[in-house]
Amino acid sequence: MNLLRCLALALYLVCPTLAQADALHDRFQDMDTNHDGRLDPREHAAAAQAMFKQLDADLDGSVSVDEMRLARQAMDEPASPGQVRQAIAAMDDNGDGQVDADEHRAMAQARFARADANHDGVVTEAEMRQAPGPAAS
Ligand SMILES: [Ca+2]
Ligand SMILES: [Ca+2]
Ligand SMILES: [Ca+2]
């Protein structure tokens, strides 16, 4: 292993916040499909839709507690069943214990509006850094 790689790895291990900031940067770049450094509502909605498809492992159009829990594990953000149920309950408008595409879209829109701190209709990377909670889950 060359020295630089080794140093970078060591830095990642001792400095998780740095790794987190980097993950956020990568995620922002992924969502910013026209690469203008700002997320517009369409880009954000597309990212949220892609995320929903990933979550809905059995493709029945809803995300169950189990699906959400497995997805969090896969993303290296493990959560207890209780935490997952809470997260789902927060989005579950019709109270069926699952999150469907409409419910997920509504949550993503609300999250985008919250992240847009200066209310100019787009979210910059700096705004996303300040925003509460994960960006497009
Ligand atoms: Ca499902
Ligand atoms: Ca529901
Ligand atoms: Ca903004």
C-alpha cells in the first residue's frame, strides 16, 4: 500500500466526521445530475424515487419495517426494529405500517423544503450539510 493511501485510510478511521462529510459530498454529486452545484426539486425527487426503489426490495410498492431495516444494514447505518418502526410511522400517512411511493415522495418534498434554508428553491451542498437528518432516504 502506498503511503498516501495508508494516511488517507488512517484519517478515515480516526476521523469519522471527515468520512461523513465526504460521503455527503459524494451523495450530493450523485444527486446533482446537471452538475451546477445546486439541487433543484426535480433532481431531489429523482434521487428520492431511486432510493425508494432500492428500499422496496420485494417490489410490492411499499416499504415494510423489514425492508427498511435491511436497507439500513446494507447502508452501514444499522437501526433497531423500534427505530425503524418510528421512522416509518413518521411517514406513514395512511397508517398501514408501510411507506408507499406517495408517502415517501411527500416526505422527500418536506425534507427538501426544510433543507432549502434560504428558500431560493434549490439546495446547495452547504445547505444540505446544515440540514437535519439524511438527505434523500
Ligand atoms: Ca416492499
Ligand atoms: Ca402507508
Ligand atoms: Ca437554497
